[in-house]
Amino acid sequence: MDRITFEAQDGVVLEGEVRLPEGTPRGPSVICHPHPEMGGSKDHPLLWAIRNDLASRGFAVLSFNFRGVMGSGGSHGKGVGELKDVRAAIGRVQQEVDGAVFVCGWSFGAHTALREALDDERVGALALIGLPLGDTALPDLPARDRLRSFDRPVLMVAGEADPFCPVPELKGLGRKLPRATVEIVPGTDHFFWKREREVARIVASFARAGVG
């Protein structure tokens, strides 16, 4: 695992880590963490599990901290500045391995990843875990016509008892995306406590099929 820094387009320097697989990489991937003001960082056990599983399936994985988190510069961008962070991370991981990028986000990271992917042709597929829906302090999700135009594979994962990502609303959103797959994990909620490896397997299997 190599520790790196890279720069967003507005000059904010971000910290991250790149994990390369054994052998020739099959493609690049980026992981986006939960809300910076609620303890989110790249080092959560769920994200570690996803990173490990993606690398075991041949992906080069870039995990990073959004602006204002731990060693990353700048300050919290309320879900707007962080789009620049995701954009920069996609460019940075393509320096390791060329090709379409698999982007995975959890909670705040999922919300940010989706909004960036709609305008970023470098994204080959998305995994959105616990996507915040309903009344949030985040920017609005794109309108229906924008979502319907996103013709790339999208995995949407939620715990069946997730209060921030209610299953009926997630399934409704999935119907607006042409190539969405919705996976509901029974017996858990937004945090997937002790179910990290299970979620990681779902995500990495989808990544291999979607862009591998």
C-alpha cells in the first residue's frame, strides 16, 4: 500500500492510499467515504473490506480522505467542493492503471460519487452503498431525465433497516437508472456492523462484472 498526495483542481491537496493487486491490474477503482462531519474517513472497516476484496480481484484501488478530513487540506465543502475531490481521485488512479474507473461510495460518498459520475465519462460503473435519500442537507440529486441518461452499470446496496436509505425509495430511484441493480442486505442497517465482508463481496463481484 502506497501513501500518496494529489491535488484537486482548486489547489486543495488530498491524502490517499493506493493498493495495487498482485499481477497485472484489470482496472482502476476509487472509494469515497461517509460524511466528513460525522466521523467519515477512508479508514472505516467497511471500506477496508471493500478495498481488500477489489484488490484481490485485480483492481488498483485508490482510497482517499475528502477535503478537511485528517491529513487532507481545505475544509468541508458541503458536498459541492467534494465533487472536485472525486474528480481528482479518478484522474490520479488512472495514472496507476488506465481504463474506465469503478467508483464506490458509501453514504455521503455515494451521494457525491453519483453526482460526479453523471458528468464524468471516465467512470465505467458505480456502487452506491447506503445512498442518503429524502430530507438531507446535501445538494439535490439530479433530475429524472439526467438519471435516465446515465447508461452505465450501477449497483445500489442498502441494509433493510437503513433509516437514511429507505428500501422503497431506493428501489424507486433504481427504476430511474437504466442499468441499476438493487441489493438489500437483510438484518442490518446503514452501518453493516459485522457484515462488512459480505457487502465487500457484493461490491467487488459487481465491479468485476461491470468493468472488469
